[in-house]
Amino acid sequence: MTEKEEKRTLAPPDERRYAIITKETIRLIAEAAGHTDITDEAAAVLGEDVSYRLRESTHYSTLYMKHAKRKKLTTEDFNKALKQSDVQPIHGYNFPEPLTFRPTNPPDIYFLDEAEVSLSSLALNEYVPQNPGETSIKSHWLAVEGVSKSTSSSQPPLPQQAMGTAKPYRRDLNGVLHKPEYATRVKSVKQEITEPLQKYYDIITNVTLGSDTEALKMGMRDLSTNAQIVPLVPHLVTFICTEVRASSYDVSQMTKVLHMVKALVSNPYLYLEPHSCLSQLVQGVTYCLLEPLAASINPRNDHWVLRDYAAFLLAQILNIWSSPINHIMMNTVRSMKEVLYDHTKPFCCHYGAVMGLLNLGSKTLEDILITHLPHYWPHLMAAIEDTSYSNMATKADAHKVYGAMLQSVEFLLLEEIKKNKKLVDEINPALPVEKVEKVDDQSNTVKVEESITVKGIKKEPMEVTAGSSSNKDLPKSFATFYNDMYEYFGDSLAMKLPLLSEICDVKGKVFLPKKDDKLVSLSDPEAMKSGEELWEEFMEQVKIQQKLDRERMERERMQRQIDYEKRERERRLQEEHHRLMEAGKKRLEEIRQAEIAREKEEMERLEHEQRRNKKIAEQRISKMLQSDDEDDFEDEFVPYHKPKRFRQRSMVQYSELPEDADVEMRSDISDEEQGSSASAASNVDLAVKPGQGIKLKIITRPGKHHPNIKVKTLEPTHKEAKKTSHHPHKTKSSPHNVEAKHSPHHQREAKSSPHLYKESKSSPLAYRESKDSPHQRESKSSPHIYRESKDSPHYRESKHSPHSHSAYKEAKSSPHSHRDVKDPKHSKRKKSGQKSDRKDEFEFESDPEDVPPFSFKSHHYSSEGESSDGTGQRKPLTLKLKVKDSREISPD
Amino acid sequence: MAGQTPGMFGSSRNVAVNSTLQNEAKSDFSDKQTLLAVLQFLKKNNLKGTEDLLKREAGIKDDDVIPQTAPPSETDVSHALAAYKSADDPSLYMDHYTDLKNFIESCLDVHKVELSMVLYPVFVHMYLELVYNEHERHAIIFFQKFSIEQEDYYQDDLNQLSTVTKKEHMKGNQLMENFKGSRFVIKMSRDSYNHLKRHLQEKKMKPLLNIIQEHLFIDVFDGVPRSKQQIQATSGAVLGENERDANKAKVFYGLLKEPEINMPVEEEEESVEVTDKSKKKKVKKDPLLTKKAKNDPHAPQLNRIPLPEMKDNDKLEKITAYREALRRVKVGRDHPPTICFYTMLNSYKGVTSLDIAEDSSLMAAGFADSTIRVFSMTPQPLRCMKIASSLEGIDKEADDVLERMMDDRTASDSKLLLGHSGPVYAARFSRDRKYLISSSEDGTVRLWSLFTWTNLVCYKGHNHPVWDVEFSPYGHYFVSVGQDRVARLWSTDHHQPLRMFAGHLSDVDCVKFHPNSNYVVTGSSDRTIRLWDILNGNCVRLLTGHKGSVQVLAFTPDGRFLASAGVDCMVLLWDIASGTLLAQMKGHTETVYSLCFGRDGAALASGGLDCSVKLWDIARVIQEIDTEADISIPSSVNVNDNPKLLLESYSTKATPVLALHFTRRNLLIASGPAQIPESTKT
């Protein structure tokens, strides 16, 4: 006892060195076992003895460890040592996994963290252990003739990574740089690469991570031109990948690294494919694009720009390096798809995915984004419409995604339009292939190959037109697509359309001949007549509608609520539209009031509506004439968005039918007689006024395109784009890329709205533009909000009142869906086209049936509103609004 | 000494002492011991006259006998411990030790190194005396003060020792018993010895004097004192160095004369096989044959120990082996090896042993879950023999009878052998690949048939884990070693061991047959290696120099040299002929578990837990042997520790190297279990 105490006082270091069981512990254990009368002396002796025995057993257990050829002592070993000392082994601790000791909080007690085993699941055989795999041997060459295989220098970093931490002898070599991540990199580089290259690597990495922008520029310039850095590529790529992940909190750092990627990609001397460099690069860039970066937590960090840049860069890499063999395109698209389909991811990821898809082209967009839109939309809208304060950040993000989606849809539409144009090109002998080629020559970037393909493409469509049946599919798909999209995006999409059309119009010359044709048709006295007839028909239709509406109202009281919502939306919309829309607002409100009144008194309302409809029809007709006049100013580009308008109208309004008829005739002509258009050209100038007619043409044309043609048609549009160089995002490879590099944001903005600026001067739209300027300003400053506000009501409308639409259609004895509606139309067109050489005949037959494609009505509305604003005519706008309202109301 | 021996063995477990061993090995010294023992016996029985007579005749003085007066017949621990009984003032010990230290410090540098060797045993015994006499406090202080000064490689022992603070703890402590039961051997030049002696006599420090007299054996040699490096090379064993006398016995390290193999068979085959080159090969072959035909003076007689007769099959085997050998590539300094690595996958249960058959066709792996797996390393699958009834139908005269008796339906790439009830620490093939012998933690050795893939015999002799087992190169015999500190020689047809080789002071960790099958070598946790003669069971070599337990041993193909390695991460090369340490090869960072000499003996491969295979230049060591050196004078022997001996190091990703094997053509096969991070090990 005394000895023991002495020992304590005299030999504290020793006690620390060897674990000792104190007498307190012994007493505690004894009490637990029910022995309370243990003397101090006994406890001390016991404690000493126990600790001695423990040490002895531990010593023995190490023997077992050694013979099991392990470095780690296990409980099994200790049990064997106990067994050797004739002590009962301790069961329950021979855990297959390593035992982890966890401290409690605060950390004064440590315990074994063992998972609980559910006996019931064991008993019920629910627990099925994994098959550990058959024990087997596998051979490989460790060294051949003394040349070590596993550490051969030819294999860059991958094997080392596989080895996990570097081997001891590698640890001796310390990198020059301070950060551990690339200190390790530097190490391995050192072993395999010559001194100057090593220095180069150090400099480049330092520059990239440094703050000297001048040096960075120089470094990047050199990186993109230096031919001698080939051996460094794998290391640079690894550096990029690690750095991107390591600095996800720092947008500027990541941007710098992306610049490095850009430089590497644009270096013509490097071949990135081998050693999985390429896939690593793509992974790194996709990381920037799709990951919820740490930087995006802070809204002040402009990670959107980073994502835009990454998307652009990714598209560039894929364009250059993707091949069917390396699956890179496939994998990338898949990863984007996964992100987009995962609604749990934050919006910034979705934004990245959308931007990535957008940059990859229309095919991927259609395949992934558009197909997923129906599922995604509610998710997005939920975020946008949640006005709670806590949701502010998310809402802003959602707006970003919305903007990106709108942009992609716009892009898709543009693509469609381009295709249409191509068709026009075919039809027009005036636009020979040579023309395009000339353009190519002018722009240096275009290769000869492209022009060849253009030729090929042009030829094919010609054939297609010969077999006219195929042509009609595309306009249909285009129309339905537009309609579908309109349901989501509403007016904000329509807002884009004129702009789009402008862009396309840059090649306006192409369309001139078409117009001529249409004009010819319009100029025909018969067309006018048919319009009158149609108008009468329309009146009848209105009556039928009203009847139907009444029935509906009776049936569905629910619609009222929807109407309220609509009203609210529209109010909002109007507020945002400012004064432009004020007139429209008033009317709308009046109409609504009228509706309410109608609900109370159905009869009254009927009369009211009838009156109004009549009015509208009259005004329309008058406006038609006016607008036609305006259209003259507007030029060729108008046609694109107008066709939709007309279809809508044609549904509702009789007066527009003649124009539709013109369109159809147009298509027929294009199919059968291209020559005739030339002769008609002279008329065009005079009669062009109904610009609508021109629009219709365009619509019908796409229908003639085969889906197959799509791809090919892209290329001519490319050329056109180059020709005009108005459209930055049409072509991935050219001008817009340049823009994007410097300021992706601008790029986006440019896409979304400001086309006008560029083209306005060249086209009469300048007019509009000047008048619309408040709109545009708005859109620039906060495009998303603008869009949103505009769109939402429409969206709602379209979503909530499908019945009215269908019912309306039914009443017209035409199929519900647009496609259905169109098909017969097309077929009839074909027939009629075949049967009759003259458009006149055709018009008559087709007019009533052509009415159905309503899908564009809302566009029409908005676009007209704009155009009318542009032309300074307020009245037509109001009229249209009325029309629209009446239509909406009528189904109700 | 002789009197203490029984005590030592008495305390070790279940060991019958092979008494012949001690006597023969220690010629004149043990003679004296015997005489002393007889004297003591006479004295005890009061046969005064005879005693005096014997004393006079043998020239033994009274004081020689006195130290031995501790009752020799008593094997009881407490009596053996009684040697520590001392009435001295405990505080004196510290002073004396300090004094001794100061004295050694004050010596000339040449002597200082040698004399400082005394410090460790003196320290240990002083401590134990203090503990025994229940001066616990002083003991602990003493220990703390001086334990740090001791050599690194003793720290393990000191750790163990430090736990002993009570008299009761001394009982049953293995290390304690070793210390009290044997003398600590120190080699010292005469000059140094005289220095020490004079000092001790002058100072008259009784406890110190007692300890040195009773517990130290100072082996004095004439010659210059050894350098520090020389001393370091051979020290490290639990009980100091080997005595010079221990390695005096002659060892027949030569290979056995190859029995006459009817060459016609070979030539026939060869001529059929290679028509053009046959002449060349014959030319090559002839000198070899004649050389082997000659009588090697170092080779034992063919019938020195009875060996099984060669069967036709064995002869065929020899011939193919020989033919393979002709195509052998060189491996050495200028001829780097080709290494094929066999990774054991999904070895969740922990691989405890790996062995590759001599002809590189089979691999056996023992697992911690007491299973053994045999893998085929050739495209040839492993098959069972047909059942007895269908065997009867086979034409026994047919040439391909061996082929016919196998059942193709049972073919598989690996076979599982179940029978042990503890981790299998060794599983080795017989040279003819008919049998597999395995040893386990359950204390049994099992013989398995590779025809029927069943257990044939279970040899129960060790009651403690059997760490290693090995088949004789000529079959029939096998030797097993284990925790009971004894190596046992068995023949497959006896259920009891033929010989027991006792002498190690701690677990015997590994064992290896000499290529001529006349000797076995064992490595132990007492950090010594012993070579035993199978004929008489004597320990003919005691090799000290390892600083940690010895885990693996390997003979050169010519049987002259022995390589050993273990926990101390060093690979040592020994000359069996003289028992001297030739080279110290340092480079490993973890325990070495596998060694293999190239077939031409020029290179040695080693591998271990540090996941690397290292290749050592043995040819260079042999080249640089100083033939002038007088082995009897330890200071003239130098150890080659040239770092250039390491030829190359090949790293695996994360696989420890547990087996190394040179094929007959000198392709190096390495093997180990893939380490799947942490979780897989049991």
C-alpha cells in the first residue's frame, strides 16, 4: 500500500507510459459486482495485478498478430492470448469491421460505436448478407526484366491516385507550392517530367491561382499556343480538376481555372483524347456547370456568369472532341438530364443544366428539356409564385431558370423558323445556292464543306416538296410546339417572336418572292369575297359559341374562380405593361364585369356579346385593312409571327380567313408551282398590305419539311446567320461565342431581347422599336419578371380552360387537338392543291377548315398589340384584345 | 550451467529435454560444468573423500564450486529465483550501477564499447534483484533512471520487464525465467575483460560482483577489441551473443549426392524434343553431372539419415526439373528479375500463410478462419482421385495411370481443405506435390492428400499454436515449430515426433529444412537462429544478430548460406560453415515475411508488410567475403552492410508480399492478399 503510493508520487511518468488500473477502478468494479467491503490495500494489490496480467496478455496477443502477418491487433488476437492464459475469452467484440471508439460529448468517455442489430429482422430472414465474393488469385506482372510495371513513368497520375496516399519515398519530395493539393501534384510531375516543363507547370499553376490578371492573360495566351506542353497535359488536367473542386467557394478562382480549360481546348497542338484527359476536363467543367457550388450560397456571387461560361465552354469542348466512340457527349447529356430531372437539386443546378443543353443545340434541348417541361413546370412555378419572404432567394433563382428556359425555347423556335426559311429558299428560285456560297466566301470562318452540305440540303428539300405529303408535318409540329410552349411561357414567348422574325428576316430577300405569291392571292378578288363569306360564317360561329358557353356556364361554376384568377393575372400583366396596355386593361375589366353580369343574367349577356362580337368583327375588318397598310412598312419579316396570329383569328374571326387562305395557297404554290410565284411578284408590292397573308405562308411551309430535313436545314441557317451576323446564338461556333467569352450575361440578354436594336435599323421595325421602347427597357432591366408577369396569366388560362377550347372546337366539328385539326386541313390542302391549280378554288374549300389551328391566337394578340403599338395605332390593339376576351369568355 | 538447464526447461511447457544437445555443443565448458555438478552431488551426499579427490584431479578450486551451490536439483521457480536473494541495501544498487557506468565512460575508447555491453545485463539483474527483495520503490526508480539508456532493441524486453514490480510477477514470466535461468553471454577481448576485472576487484562492490559472476558469461577471446559496428551486428538476442564454442561443430552443408538417374530417358526425350541443340546441352550437362557425381567433402553421407527411396515418379520429376533448369535465366546484379504477382482477392478472412509448390504449379493459402485453399497456378485444374471401386478398373501398368485415376468431373481451380479449428499459420507442399502439411493455432499439424483432397493424419504433439511446419525436400520427414519453444521432427508415418529440438528461449516462429535434409534451422522470438542436426538432435549453430523475432528463413540452393529476416526489417545472411554473419541488408520498413533465393543463388528476394519486393545482391556478398578473417577472433570478422547490396525494389499497390518463389527458370513469383481498406480483416 505504502509502496504503491510511493510509486505514484515518485513515478508519474511511468504510470503515464503504462496503463494502470487504479484501486478506484477496482473498487468501482467490485461495487458493481456487489462487493462493497474491499479494502484499499486489496484494491491496490488487485489493480496492480490486473494491470500486470493485462499487459502480459497484450504481449501475447501481439504474437498472434505477428503470425497472422498483420500490422493490426484484433480482438481475436487478444482472445487467443486470453485462451492461452486459461482465461475465458471475451465474446461479442470480434467485429468484422474495425472498431471505432467515439467520444461522448463532452469527450471524457469513449465507447465502442457498434451498430444495433435487429433480431427480428434476423429472425425473419430479412437480413441477407452480401456475397463477399469468391476467394481467388489474380496474376499480373509486377516487373518485367526489372522494369517495374506498376510505377512506370508512362502512366501518369492515375495509378498513383489509385494507390491512395503517395508512397513513403514520394513523400520526401516536397512541392514548391504551398497548397497541399497541388503540392502532391507537383511531386508526381517532378518524377516524370523534365526540369523546364516542371518550371512551366509551376508558373502556370501559380499564375492561375494568383491575382495578377496581366500575368494570367499572358499565361493563358501561351497555354493556348504553346506546342511543347504536350507532356504536361495530364498534369494540367488533373490540376484543373482538383482546383475546380477545391475552390468551389470562389467564383473568380473557378473562372480562372475555366480560362485555363479554354486555353487548353483552344490549343491546336494538343490532343486531349488519351489518358482520359478529355473526360477529366469535361468532368471539371460540368462540375462548374451543374454542381450547387459553395459560392452560390451567397447571392452576391455571380455564379450565373460562371455557369454560362462553363456551358459555353462545355459545348465548345464537345463540339471539338465528342465522337461516337468516346461517349463524352452522351455522358455529359446524361449528367445534365439527371440534374434537370432531379427536382431536389437547387435551381442554380437546373439553370446550369438548361444552359448546358441550350449550348449543346436544339436536338438535346428538344429531347430533354422539352419532354421534361410538363413535369418541371409546376416545380418551377411553385417556386416563382411563392411570394413569401423566406423564398426570396429561391424565387430569384427560379426566375433565372425561367429565363434560361425561355431562351432555349426561343432558340428552338428560331431553329424552326430557320428551317422554314430554308423551305422558302427552295421554293424561291430567286435564291439560288450560289448566293449562299457567296456569303460563305465573304465570311472567312465558313468552310467550303459547309457550302457543299448546303447544296445537298437544298436539293433534298426540293425532292421533298415534290412529294408534298411530308412537307406538311413540320408546320404542324412547329405550330403545336409553339402552342405547347405558349402554354408555358405565354406572352413572354410571343414577345420574342417578332424579334425572332426580324432576325430571320435579315435574309428577307429570300422571302420576297413568297410574298409576291401571297400578294397575288390576296389581290385576287375572290379572296376578298371569301373573306366576307367567312365573316358571315364567323358570326354564325360566334352564336354557336355563345350557346355552348351558356351550357358550359351552367355546367361548370368552377370556371368562375379561374376567371378571377385570370383577371388578377391580367391585371398584373397590365400593370407591368404600363401604359401600353392600359387601354386593353380597361376593356378587359369591362369585359369581365360584363361576364359577371352575364353570369347573373345569361340572356342579357348573350345579347351583349353578340353586339360586341359584331363590333369586333367590324373593327377587325377595318383594322385588317389598316394593318395591311402597316404591314407594307413592316416588310417581309413580319410573316413569321403573323401566321400564328392568323390562325387564332381565323378560329374566331371570319375576317382573317382570307389571309389563311392565302397562306394555304401559298403553300400549294410552293409545292407545285414555284415559277408562278415569280409572275405574281409584281402584285405583291401592291397588295402586300395584308402582311398576315405572308405570315401564313411561313406556317404552312414548315409543314412541308420532313423531320429528317431538320438537321440539314440547320446549316443553311448557319450561313444565313453568318451572312447577316445578326444572330449570335444561332451558330455555336461563331460570333456569339466570342461574345460569350467576355460576358456570358450579355450574351443571354442579347438573346432574350435586344435583337431589335441590331436589326431595327435595317427593317421598318425600327418604328415599333421606338414605340415599344418602354417594353424593351423593362425587359432588359428585369427580363424575368417581365416575362413572368406576362406569361403567368396566359399560362393559367391555357391550363385552366382547356374545356372551353375543346368545346369550342367540338362545336366547330373539328378535332380537339391542334394536330388533329391540322391534319385534315393539310390533307385537304394537298388535295385541293392537286386538284386545282388556282389558289382561288383552294381558298374556298380550305377556309372553313383551316380556321381551327388556334394555337397562335394568344401570340397573335400580343404580337399584334406590339405591332399595333409600333405603328402607333391604338385602336387595333384594343380591338384585338376584345376579340381575345370574347373568345375566352365565350367558352366559359 | 548444467544445473540450471533443467530449470529452464522445466518451466517451459511440456518439453522433454533433449539432454544430449547441451553436452555436445559445449565441449570443454560443459565438461567443467558436468564436473561441477558431480562435485555438488558428492558434496550434497557428504562423500567428502571422493569430492576432494575429484577436485584435486580436475584442478577445480573451492571458489569455482561455490557459485553453483544453489541447489542444482531444484527446478522449482522459487528456488531458481533464490539466486536473486540478497540482503544488500537497495539504495546501493543505484550507486553501483552509476559507478560501473562511470568506470566504463572513463575507459579508453577501444574498451569502452565492449565494456558497455555489460551494462544491460547488469541493469536487468539488478532490477530483478531489487524486485525479488521487495524493494519495489527502489526498483521502479532504478528502472526509470537507467532504462532509457539501454539499446533500442532491448526496449521491447524492458517494456515487459517494467511490468514486473512484484515478486509474484516473476513467477511464470517467460522473459524472467530466461534471465534467471541462463547466463547472459558477452564476448570480450582479454584486455577489456582484464580492465573490468581489475575494476571490480578494486571497488569490491558486492552486489555487482555477484551479478557478474552469477548471471553473466564473459566469453574472452585473444585479439583486439571489437568495434562498435561489429558488436552491434551480432548483439540483440535476449541473452546476448552466442558463445564462440557454440558454433564449433562441423556442419555438412553440402548437397547430397544426386542418385543415379538413368540418363537415357532424359537424353531420349531431349533428342526427341530438341534435335539441333541437343549437342550443346549435352556439353553443358556433362560437367554438371560429373560435378555432382564427385564427392563433396562438405556433403553428408547419403545414408547419414535414412531417406525414402526415390520412385520412378520422383525421377521423372528430377528430369523435368533438370531440363527446366537448363532454360533458366540469370537473375542478379546485371540481370533484373521478371516478377509475376499473384494477388489474393476477397481474402476477407485474413491470409495467414502462403506457399508455392516447388514446381510453381500450386499455391496453398491458409486463412485465419481455419480453412486452407489450394489454387492451381497452371491451366491444369485440380482434380480428385476416383473412388476406390472405379479405381480398380484402371490398368495399373498404363503409362498414364496417374492421369487415368483422376476424376475430371471434380476439376476446379481451387480446392478447399477443412479440418483445422484455428488460424492456419503454415501450409506447405511436399516436393512431390502429393501431400500438404499444415499447422494451426489449434496445436495440431495435419497432413492432407492432394489426390483425395482430404485430411490423412492429424499430428498432435504441440499443445500450443504451431507457428510453422515444413516438409523435407526428400519427403517423409517434416518439422514443426510452435509457441512451446520446441521444434519437432516427425515422419509422416509416425504419430509421435522423432526428435525434439529444444533450446530456444521463446516461441519458435519459423523453420526450414536444409536442402540436404540433414539439418533444420529454426528462428525464434528470442532473436536467435539455431541449426539443428537431425541425426542427433544437437544444436550445431546458434546465430545471433537479429534485433527482433525471426519470421522467415531461406537457404541458398547450394546449402552453404542462410538468409533470415523478421520483425526488425533486416535481412541477414549467414555462413553456415562458420556460423558467422556475412551481411546485413537494410531497406525494408516493415516486417519481412518472405525470402527466396534465386535458383542460381546470386540474388535474394525479400518481401513483407511494406508492400514491396526487394532484390539483394548475394553474389556480391559472397565475392566480398574476407577469407583471411580468423573466425575464432570475433573482432576480425566484418559484416557487409553495403547499401549497394539492394539491387532493386518493386512496390505493389497495397498488397503485402507473403510469399516469394523463384520458378525453375528463375521467374520470380510473388503473392499476397489484396488489402481492402481496414474493414475486411477479422
